[in-house]
Amino acid sequence: MTRPQPWPRQAFPYLHPTPTRWADNDVYGHINNVTYYAYFDTAVNAMLLARGVLDIHSGSTIGLVVETGCNYFAAAAFPELLQVGVRVASLGTSSVRYELAVFRKDDDTACAQGHFVHVYVDRATRRPVPLPADLRAVLEGLRVA
């Protein structure tokens, strides 16, 4: 298996500031691997909220994570202010594949990068629904070739 190469910061149209917390470090003195998934989820949802296409309390459509993965290249630790890059790799009728990368302050290449897939579903039935037009427009703006 070929090891992926870290993505550059400029490959991401949206960067979310992400401060580390004391609790993010593990016993080995660096950010624990599972914490990166929380960073990814926070960056995507904060961006969707800021752009007005996610209503976490009463929206009829919600995104469920159905797939995720991450590769690690360099350690980060508290206290650091990180940035999480967000881009869209592909859009389906009811799904989106996000690619995400975590950048340390002075590094232009990712210290960790990954992906997750959201399937958008009806809040009540949990059945897939087409992406709402306003959400699709925001996601198209984050799409990369």
C-alpha cells in the first residue's frame, strides 16, 4: 500500500480555527488520534452553521456520518491553535464526501488528513433525502477537481 502524501493548506477553500484543549493530549504528550475526528466534525458543522445551511435544532434534514478515515503525518499537542481545512471531494444525490486536513500554525502541509461521508436524511424517518438546494450550493463552492 502506498502511503498518502500530506495535502497543502492552499488546497482547502475553507479553514476553520481550532484551538487545542488540555484534554486533547493523551498520555504520550500529543493529540490523541480520535480527537482529530472531533476536529473534522466540528469544522464541517461550524462552516455549515456559519453559512446558514444547517439547523441543528429543528431542521428537517440532518447529515449522518457513514464512513470516515484519517492518516497522520506529524504530532500536534496542547497548547496549539490549529486550522482544519474543509473541501468537498464528491457530491451525490443525498451524500457528500468531505476531505479534511489539520494544519499546525507554521506548517503548510497537513499533520493529519482524512475524510468522512455524510448521508443526508429526513430527521424523523432517518431515510435518505436529496440535498437541499441551499446546502448543495454551499457544497459546490467547496468542491475540488
